[in-house]
Amino acid sequence: FTWETAPDGRGSGVAGYHVYWGLNPNGVSTDYLENNTFVIPELAEDGKYYLRVRAIDIAGNAGNWTLVYKYWYDGSAPLFVVEQRSVLWTANPDPAMVSWDEALDGSIGESASSGVAGYNIYWGDDPSGNTITLQRSKENKQYDPPPCLTGDPHYLRVQAVDNAGNVSEWQTLLMYQYDNLPPGISATNITVGETNNPYAGVFTWAEASDGRGSGINGYYVCWSSQPDGEDNSEAAYQNDLHKNSYEPPMITSGGGTYYLRVKAVDNMGLAGAWSTVLTYPYYFTTPGISATNEISDWTKEADPPYFEWQDATDKPSGISGYNIYWGQDSDGTTALAYQAGNDQAARGYDPPSCAAGDGLYYLRVQAVDDYGAPGEWSTVYAYRYDSAAPTGSLIINAGNPEYASSDNVVLYLNYTDAHSGVTLMNINDLGWEAVAPAKELTLSAGDGEKTVSVRYQDAAGNISPEYTDNIILNSAILSGGTLFTLSEPDNGRIIISWISTAPLNTPVTFSVMPLANTANPVLVSDNILSASSGDSVLDVSSLAPDNYELHGEVDGAVYIIGVFSIAKPQRVSGSGGTGEQVWSYPNPFSPDNGQEAKIAYLVKADGWTRVYVYDARGRRVWQTENYARAGQDNIVLWDGRNNQGRLAANGLYILIVTDEKGRIITKGRLALYDE
């Protein structure tokens, strides 16, 4: 740098200059130059530099320091660092506005740097692009990229520029991946020859191409017998490491052509078209069934025998084994076991015992061929198991009369069996014969009570209990006379029915005697046989509880009509007919004779009650709890023992009934008397 020569005031003339060069605006130096030209050295650091001089005349006088030159130096690029943003594959071609933080210039502050002047911008598909698309001023720190015209990734790159012309490294602010084209189809399209193998195996197809470049994410897979089959369900999508491989399941629904079809999906979620990558013509027949079909006789043995069946047929692969079902379902298909092979051991089964009860058990098998294809289930053995004895009954003569006038009777036989059915009967242990609903039988000789027995046997060999019926044979009327029958007492009456050969309106006398003393009638009633058959009503309400024998006398002939009983009453209204709401029967009662006191009482509302027994001195002897219901007799039993388990003494006892809160409902009395 050369400056103008300084003038000299007195005339001695300028001899030279002191020169200062540096960063101090007031800097001084003794460096001396004889002329007015200074060669500026290479600068080592950024900053504002000052060239100052003062003139020296020949007489040695020095002038004032003067600034002759300023030099601002910025040799550092701006500091510009940004975080890259990425938009991973989108179908929107128009990116959003992008902004960034301001760059910094210089390393020691604005005073030592020229400052950021603006920014260079690159927008394109080159990840290292540095062709300036646009320039922005320092204040304009944003950019709105134009729409993408291609499907390649686009990059927004920015470079800061300072006022000295220094530029920063290019920074990628945005990677924008745009894809609006669905993927293509796989180039694979294979058709195999006809096969009878139900397993197509693992099949791999060539990856489909992607229209814009986002890449294939996965495939929808459809395996079916439909040439245009599609399956867009979530379960049909695969995007793992082997996304372009698939192992179809075994074909079990019969022969035909099967198709493996796929549809590619790229990382944008765009789906291509379905395409067939494998055509699989599958034709075969399932294994046949065994020709064996046996049914056992009914048996009461719970353990079935070992059973073998004929082998099933299969072409061409052969039989690999059998699924086994054993149970009571005639159409059962739940395999309990699998027996591999087709030899004699594989075609035999030892069934477990019949634990599910009586009935039919079925051994069913299903052949499986070497490809694993199963055939139809078929029943090879039915086992008929019956462990329950039959049941039945026996009635002598129709209407089950008590007397017979003839020794020739008809047996009415009723029998049933839940499973195998009744096949045989044995009457009076005379031997087994085929069952029949009725059979004539001649009774053993002589009048009196006759017993007939029968046992039934079913087809499995189970024998029923013995069933019997009785009838009294009265042969006196075989050649003429009267046959009487009687009913059980009902409401103090018995009905006497007759069939008689006596003339109409013949008198008949009925006599009732206690069985303990048949010589003394306690009731005699005269009546008329007004027809050849009819009924007479006899009032027995006056008789005391006991067992009685009834006779009938016609024309001097005495007939023993039958035996009947008058039962003791089940309820006595209080002790001595006092009308109390709690009473006991029998009263008195005798524990030594095995009697129990039936204590009955009435309540007005349902609920828990307590029944107490006190002796005459007011000491509690026994108590119990019982849930009582209104409108009925509520009964508890006392065996005559106290709370310690010892028999109570003879005497009069007080009964008290309370509700669950201890409030007395009613009181009564009972007597205990042991001889």
C-alpha cells in the first residue's frame, strides 16, 4: 500500500516513516521505512487490520500518527450444521415448507467476521447435489420445495455464504421419498404336472418390482382352488424375512387344480395386482375303508376282546396308519390313538373296558395314506354291553283279585330291559322258556294261598330278581257258589264284590272277627245278593285299630272273604282332646318297645322353630330345631332320650315350641311310659 508523501513544515524535508501494521486501531511502532510504500504480509488470523504511519524529517522531528489504511479480513467459512429430516415414502408429491436455524460466521464473534450474507439452495434427486437452485438472503431462512416430478428420493441441501464470500459445507436438511406407483407382479408363473401329493411343499417366487422405489414390504397370499382367488385379510399377509416364500397346507378337500396367488405391497402401502405364481393340479382318491363290519352278541362282560380288521386300500401311496375311535357315538370321529403301519399289529386294537355304562360301543377306524391324507371313518366292530338286570312284575288273573275259584289261572307278565331286551322267563323255577306277556298256569292242588314266582333273563344273560304274586284258591265254588273279593278300608268303609250262582235276592251275612279271636264277631251285617254280581258296602268306622278277618255266609256256606287292617290314627288333637296346637302320637309312648314320639305342631308363618321337652319340675330334657311351614303339620321325632343320650324316666312332659327369637308359639303335653 502506498500513501501520499507527508509535507515538512520548516523545509528540512521528510526523511522517512515510522510504520505500524496490526489489529490495534491505536497501535504504534518504531519500524522505519524510508519511502511511503508498505508491503502487507500474509494474514494469519481473521480480523480488522490497521496501517498507521508518522513522518520523520531530516532534522529528526516526528509528526503525528495517522491511519492511512484499514483492511478487514475474514478467511473462515460460516458455521452451518443442521439435523437432517426424512420423510419416508409418501404418495404426496408436494413437500411442506422447510425452515432452518441461522448459520454462524467466524470463530471469535461478529466483530472478527464478515457475517452471514445468505444461503445457496439445492433441490433435486442427487444426495450430494451442489448445483445452486436458488439463493436466499440472510433473513430468509426457509424454502418451499416445488412438487416432485419423479419417484426418486429428493434432497433439500443448503450452503451458508458470508459477506467475505466464504461458503460452508453443504448440509442436507430434508430427504423426501415420493412414491405414487404400486408395485408390479412377480415374474414367476409355474405349472407343475398332475400329482397326487397333497403337499405342495415350500414355494418361493421372484420378488415383484416396485414402481417408484420404496421397496417391497410384503405379500398377500391366497392358496385355493379358485383361479382368480384373493385373500386380503390380515392373516394372509406376510412380511418377514421369507416374505416371498410360502408353504401351502395339506390339501384335504379333494382333487382339483389349486392356485398360489400373491399380491405385492410396497413400503408406501401401495398394493399391486394379484398374480398366479404356482398352478398345482392335484388329483387323488382318499384311502378306502376296511371291509370289516362285525357286531357282537349282547354280553355282560365289561372288557371287550382284542379285535382285528381287514386293511384298507389306497392308490398309489399306500396306508401309513390308522386313527382309532372307541366310544358310544356311532358316528364318532375323535381319535383316541394313532397306530402306524398297515401290518397285523397296526390293524388290531384292544379296547378299554366299558366305563361309560351299558349300551353299544363302536370301534371306528380311519385310514391315513403315506401323504398323510385321511380317508372316511368306518365302523369295524360294534360291542353290545349290558350289565343291568331286567325288571318286571307278575299279576295273577286280570284285576289282581285276592281269590281264585279255579286252579287254572292266567299270569300277566310285565318285563322291561334298557338295552339287550328280555328273552327268557322262569316260572316257579320250572325252567327257562321264551318270554310272553301272558301265560296260563295250573296252581298246585288244594285250597289255600298260592304263590307264583317268575324271574326274567335278558339277551346279555343278566337275571332279574324274583317277582311273586299270591292268590287264595277257594275251590268250594268250582261247581257253584259265590266268589267274594274286598277292597282296602277307605274313609271307614270297605267294598265287598261278589260273583254268585245263588238265586237273586239271596241273603248274605258278613261277619268281622279280630284275627286274634276269630270265634267272636265284632261286627255283623246282613245284606242281599241282588244280582249275579255286585258290590256291598260295609261300614267299619266303629272298629278299633287292629287286623280283622271277613267272612260271608250264603245258604249255610261260609266263605273266608279276606283280611283287612284298621290303622292307628296318625294325629291326635292334643293330650286328652284339649285342642292344643302341639300334640304327640302315640301318647303315651314307650321307647323300650321301639316307639318314637311324633311331635306335631302348627305355625302361622314359615320360619325356624325350636321344640323343647321339659319334665314336670321344669328341667329341660331335650330340644331340637326345625324349619316349619304354615298350613301343615310340622313333625319332629323324639326317641325318649335326654340331651346326654340316656332314656328319660316315665312321667308327664311339657312341650314348648318357640320361634327363632325365643318367643313361645304354643305349648302341649306328652307322656312317656315304659313297663
